[in-house]
Amino acid sequence: MCRACAEREPFVSVFDADSTNLHEDAALKARRQGEKNPYLELKLGESLEYGTGVWRLRLQRVDRDANWYDKVVTDQDTGSPIHECHERLTEHQGRGSAKGKRPPSGAA
């Protein structure tokens, strides 16, 4: 050190930054005593759109008593709907876990 600097204590700054994003999702299932399947299911919260990596707001309702299915997915920034589905539950087939299994590649 030079004599001019030797009289001052060294000053060291260390910065560290990190960020975390939290996303909320809630689900409710209403069942009657003795029955296996819920008569009402609700899902409300953020859902990741895997194709784009963007978080969307999802509201989903399955009402087995009324035979009705609702799902609305909206853009969180604009509030505009991206997907809407309102139909009888008996007509809501071939989606989600009800999709048929794809045969393995190379299978005849």
C-alpha cells in the first residue's frame, strides 16, 4: 500500500441478490358421507402453461350433481380469457386424465 492509502481502512462491498416467485393454487373437493367420488370439485389459482412457461390464472368447477363442467383460463397481465369451456360433464370427454394412452413409439 502507498502511504496515502495506509492511513485509511480498506472498504469492501459485497452484494448478493436472489429472487423467488411464489404461485398460489387451491383445490376443494366436497364429498357426501359414504360416497367415493366428490359431487363438487373446485380449483382456483395459478397454473403453468408448459408450452410457453407462462403462469395463467385458472378457475375450474366440476359439478357432478348438475352434470356441469366449467373452466376459464385467463392471462394474468391483461385479464383476457385464453381458454373457456362450459359444457355438460357427460360431454366433457377425452381431455386431461380421460385421454387415451398413446402407443409407445415403434409399436405396431
